[in-house]
Amino acid sequence: MTNEQKTQELAALDKAHFIHPTSPIKQQQEHGPSFIFTEGKGVYLKDTNGNKVIDGMSSLWNVNAGHGRKELAEAASEQMKTLAFTSSFSTFSNEPAIRLAAKIADLSPGELSAVFFTSGGSEANDTAYKLARHYWILKGKPEKKKIISRNNSYHGVAMGATSATGLKPFRDFTNSLAPDFYFANSQSAASFRHLVEQEGPETIAAFIAEPIQGAGGVHPAPENYFKEIRQICDEYGILFIADEVITGFGRTGTMFGMEQEGAEPDMMCFAKGVTSGYAPLGGVVLSKKMHNDFKKLSDGVLLHGYTYSGHPMSCAVALENIEIIEKEGLQENAAIRGKELTQGFKAVQARRNTIGEVRGKGLMVGLEIVKDQGSQEKFPTKQAPFLIAEAAKRGLICRSVVFGEQDALVFAPPLCITKEEVEKVIEIMEDCIVALEEQVLKKY
């Protein structure tokens, strides 16, 4: 069977049997899968037709250590040979989970010190909301149950996680969302204060935010925003949850994004980069104070948990992955390469007329597309999807964000990316911007 025949066979099976997450069903049925990947190495992916592309998104913001890491495969294999799985319910435990919890506690900022494991980011955020509400029940304040997040935020697709997501199309997807979720202006701490006072601080359980909004378009918070949020939470007795699912484990140039914000959360959610995508894993880290309160006030069973909480193989992979990040200085590389990527895009912005803004931190970068840079006028129709298609033709995967008024491209390559590979990404994107201006701009 030739590569072409194999691709055709797999595409037909894909259309018949595989419902893709966060994908247009009609597009899949008309065109089949856009890529069928078979191999990965470093920042590169290869498909069934032998095409090689730069994974400019670390797949889903998560392949921090890069593709093709044999050390992670070996860690998974060795653990599965000895203990593939055992439950963590009823206080059963295993060595990889214990050691990983201790390691994450050691790496986490401030007083974060105790870990509850999940299978991924959506579960981690759902867990944080449930623990926040349970915490206030234990403290004799069951009326504190409302969760506040930010406009343009993304916190996952489980029911609670979707309810807290500030991107309205995700909430419009279904009609049975959890109650008591509210949204503040993502750029204003004063908006959060106003909402707290409007709803009544005695009803607010927690505030949740990403250090940098990811799926919402790569938006860093304004300077001192999180310091002000921390002060408001302290003033009104509200728990502060940091959603580090995307920003954790080196992505922003520090181990966790909140380290750069000067604010310590009461809980921190993580996933994605903890295993670089080599195994499903997520979790929530609680502050020492919260953990102590749970130990003191709880006298029954903690009625929350997942089958794969503390999965031994996933935890073993995570330990090896964190060792790679530390040993190879990948968070430092993210800071250096991130500056090069941002500066490179700003140089393109200076040469071209259709990049309105370059924003981000570390290896999380966003480009806003405009019809005219001077006036910041937008195109009548969103052009980020055009640029995504052009980039794919030239061997680069990136992502479009077209929620609301946004017409943006976002980038989050593996943290092992080299200077030469960064330059290649910039070169490809400039070619795509030139194509936009030559093929599309003149129509308007």
C-alpha cells in the first residue's frame, strides 16, 4: 500500500467513525482530516504523506519538552512493567504519585503545598470550584458558592469549566450550564471589585484567572492587575485560583506564569506541560492554609475523585518530564526564544501594514490582524483562518482566534525550539502576511 492509498483509507475511516473535539464536523466530512500525523521530533511533525511541519502550537499548548522524547517513553514503559495502575481512593497510594506531589509542591510559588491529581485541565478546574465551595461549607459559610472569572477566559469543557469560561460561544454550545458563575472585565481589577460588591462578598467563593489568557487570544494581564485582585480577595475573604493549565511548566519563561505577577494564589490548576502531552495528567495545588483547614475541619470522606487520580504511569512520566525541563533549562530557553519570536514579529509588523498588535510572554505570542495598521481598522471578514491555511501550506501549524472582535493568530511552540527554528517561523509568517496583502487586501 502506497502512502497515498494509506492516507485515503485512513481519511475514509476518520470521516466514518472519528468525532473530532473542537472541530467543524462539516469540514471534516467534506475534506477529511487536515493532517494525519505519524511521527514527531523536536518541534516537527510528519504526516502520512511525508510532509514535515513545525508544530507552532505544541499541539494544544502542551508538548513543552518537544516531540519524540525517548526518555518519556522509557519512563512510561518502566512504570507499566512494575505497576501500571492502582487506585488512589480509600487512601491507597503509589510512589510516583507521592514523589510527584512533593515535587510540584516544591516548584509551586508561595505557600502552595498539597496536590489533588486529575486526568487533565478541565477536571482540574472543576475540582478547584468544588473544593472552593466545599471549603466554605466546612468554614460554616455555605452561601459562598459563586465563582467569578474574566471575559475572554478559557477554563475547559467539563460542565463547571465551561460555565467559568468567558468565551461565550463555548457556553452557547449547551443549555444546561452550572449556576452561580459570573464574569468581570478581563482588563480591570475595578470591574472585579464592582461585581463582588454588586453580588455580595458573602456569596462569592472564588475568583479564577489565567496568568495569560490562552485560547482567548494570548492576552497578558495589565501591570499590577493580579496584585490588585489578590488585595480584593483578601479584603472580602475570596479564594484566588490561578489557572496555569497552559502557562505552567516553563511556558512563559518561569516555571509558572503567576511567578511574574507578584500575587500568590490559594489554589493553582495545572495540566498540559506537566507531562508534555506524553500521558494525561492534571491537578490542583492547595495552599498550606487551605490544606490545614481541610485537615482540621473535615471528619468524613472527601467525596470527589477520578478513576485516574494519581495514575502511577502518568506521574512517572511527569517526574521525568520535569527533570528534562529543569536539566535542559527549557524555561530559560522559553524566555530567550520568546523574546526572539516577539521581536521578530515586531520587525515584520514594522514592514507590513496588516499586523495591528504583537503581544505575549515567553513562548506564548499573539498577532492581531487588521486591514490598516494606522487606523486599526479590521477586515470586513476575519482573515486569521486564511493565514492559518497559508502557514500550513508552507510547513507551519499555528492557531486562529476569531471570538468577538478578535482576528488573531497565536503561537506556542515547544520550549526546546532553537533560534534557527524561531527564525523559520518568522520567515513563514511574513510570507503569509505578504500573501494576505497581495491576495486579499487589494479586494477591500
